Amino acid sequence: MTMQEKKIPKEVRDEKLWSGRFNEPVAELVKRFTASVEFDKRLALVDIQGSLAHAQMLAACSIINTQDLRDIQRGMAQIENEILLGEFNWQLDLEDVHLNIEKRLTTLVGDAGKRLHTGRSRNDQVATDIRLYLRQAIDEINLHIKSLQTALLELAEQHTHTIMPGFTHLQVAQPVSFAHHLMAYFEMLKRDAQRLMDCRVRVNRLPLGAAALAGTSYPINRELVAELLGFDGVCENSLDAVSDRDFAIEFTACAALIMVHLSRLSEELILWMNPRFGFIDIADRFCTGSSIMPQKKNPDVPELVRGKTGRVQGNLVALLTLMKGQPLAYNKDNQEDKEPLFDTVDTLTMTLRIYADMMGGITVKPEAMRNAALQGYATATDLADYLVKKGLPFRDAHEAVALAVRHAEQRACDLSDLKLDELQQFSKLIAEDIYAVLTLEGSLASRNHIGGTAPNQVEAAIARARKYLSIVIE
Ligand code: ARG
């Protein structure tokens, strides 16, 4: 009997799969501190998927025999079943998802279970799991983005002629259509989806085979594992394979940016729902009341989206900070990548799902939008452009219109309410045809080029967007 066996009873040594060289059991508090099973058990199914591919490769390369492979497959099928039924007995003492599953496999199938970890380390195993998990998450998130884009499109289609003030500095600037405003968010989401697809390219590489850090001495076939798991290729440096979390950072950056876009839209919804604007109403199911003020209907969902954006940004900073001091290769620090990543996926997924539904339930109030556009001299630029087209240099036109606006302000009326002779005080170039230019409709119609707010241009943009969605959804 060795010293070690005398000190620690066999049950204690057995409980950890790596405790062979230790002289005393790990302290209770340390076990809790180092365990990740509480949160990484959500990787269970991809962990099994990765293990099955690894085992299949080991058998194909004659590193284990086919009976071992069959035993592993049988055991894993049962474990998967137990997990899906919620009957799997997760043990904190077994530290993480990987050791929990491996231990159960060994209990079920004996030595074959003990052979599974040949040529592999938890370091390349966990990196593989996260990539499999994230690849699936990206695909699901992209579908949610498309649903939100569809909801935006459907709303935009009804409002190519609904005129609202466009703002700069949150002051009335120029009239735009509500559809045009909504389509700006469509564009943002389109870039967001493209960014995610680009990130997916780098997620979709196989770390397995890197083993602990240096590779393995067994005659493995990494390409086969990559193929079995649907990866586009293998990570080409073993040290990088086990330590790299760029893909998680990239994904979280993409997610943070999506949240920023939705946070901006939220801010607008909140403003628009305020009675001072009164542009829209949000369906009751997305709002709450106040326990003290009976008149209140609060836009809780957009407010929370704005709030949760901070949390996703925090997750990005957490991941960047997690990595910045780490020497190669794997360090236990990396275990901290999961909670920010999972939280990002959950927050983003929920936000997108609820947003698609909420945009479908918005009531638009075109009259209020129109009145607001009529109030802020939104067509002043159109008057200046009119003068320029009649030969006045733009700066002089700008000055003339500024004086006209001041005059209208003193009279508390709109530019279009001024009589022709009044307008002509500011420039002799102004003629009767100015009234067509000063209307909101005239202003919109004149911005008739790709990207402009003219209704026919926005209709064309919507048609392009429809086509884009039909291609990416397939
Ligand atoms: N639970 C660990 C993690 O999430 C798995 C890898 C542990 N590797 C190790 N050598 N301790 O990172």
C-alpha cells in the first residue's frame, strides 16, 4: 500500500477522476469555488456529441476497438436520455459537465468509458463544446433576427406615406416617412446578421486533437472529427486551439451591437409613446401599470431592453478582461467564459423574440406624427433648395430661409402659412410654385434617389428587403 492510499480512503480517491496524485481531499469550499457543473451542464448534449465523434475517430484509427465504441455509444445514449428526462444526477463533487458525464459512462459501461478520454483533454473538449453550442446559438439568433426584420417590414409596408418629423439633435429636422425610419433599423439588423455569419466562420473550427496543449501521441484523425461534427476545418495550432476564446468575444461583441441597436429603437419607442409625442401606442401586453398611479401605462419592455443592453456590454468587457492577462495555453480562468457567454445568448434571444412580437403589436398614430412634422419648420431645407435651383448660392439661400423661419416663428405659423408677398420679402425668386415644395408630401417626394425618403424609393427598399429575407431564410 502506498502512503497515499493509507491516507485517503479509496472512495475519496475515486470520486475525483484526477485525484491520484493528491494527499488530501479538496476542501469543501474550494470544491464549490472551482466547480462549474451548475452552469456548464447546459453543454451536456454538445459534450456528448463531441465525445461520440471523438470515440468514432478513435475506433476508426484503431486506438480503441469497435466493441469499446459500441459500449460508449450505448452508454452515451442512455446518459442523453437521462439528461433529457431530467433524471441525470449532477454532482458538484465531479466538478464539471465533462467529468460528470465521463464518470456516469464508466459506471454504465466500465472500461470502454475509461478509454474515451484517450488522446483528449478537457481543455480541447471544453473548447469544442463551446464552439458547438455557440454555432447552434448563432443559427437560432439569426432566425430571430429575421423574424424581427419581417415584423419591421410588415409595419413599414403600411407606412410609406405616413409622415413624421425626422430628427437631428432630437430637434425637428426634415420630414421622413415612418416606413423610412423603420427601414433604418432593418439595415442595422441586416449588418448584425451578416456580422454573426462572419463570426460563425471562425467559431466553426475544431479544437479537438490539441489535447491538453501540445497535441497527442496517438495516431488521431482530426479531419474526421471535424467532418463528423460539421466543422469547416481544424484549429491549426494546438496551443491556440485550447486557449483561444476570440470567437466568444467576437460573438459577444456582435451581440452587444445588436443590443445597442435595439436599445436605440427602445429609446425611440419610449419617446414616441410619451403623450408629448403620441406617435405610437404599444400593446398592453408589453406594458405594465403603476401600483400607486392609476393612470400609468409604462413601456417596461423597451426600458428593460435598454437596461439589458448594459448587461451584454458588461459581458463583452468581462470576456475581454478575462483573456487579457492569460499566458498560453489553457488556464482555469477560461472556465469563467461560460456565464457571460450564456447570459449573452439568453438575453439576446429573449430580447429578439419579444421585440418581433412587440413591433407587430404597435399602433401607429399618423395624425400626431404629421402634426409634429408640421410644427418644426421641417421643410425649411426644401425652401432653401428651391432657391438654389433658381440660381441663388446655397449659403445665401440658407440665410434667406433662416430669416423667413424667424418671421414665421414670430407670427406663430408654418412657412406654408405665409402669403406669397410675405415670402418674397426674403427672396424675389420665390413664386407661386413654392407651396408645392413647402408641403410635407412635396418634401418627401423630392428626395427621390436610392436611400432617400420618397415613397417610391422606400417601396423599392422594402421590395429589396423582402428579396433579401427570402434568400437568407432558405
Ligand atoms: N470546466 C473546465 C472549463 O470550463 C474544463 C476544462 C478544465 N481543464 C482543466 N485542465 N482543469 O474550462
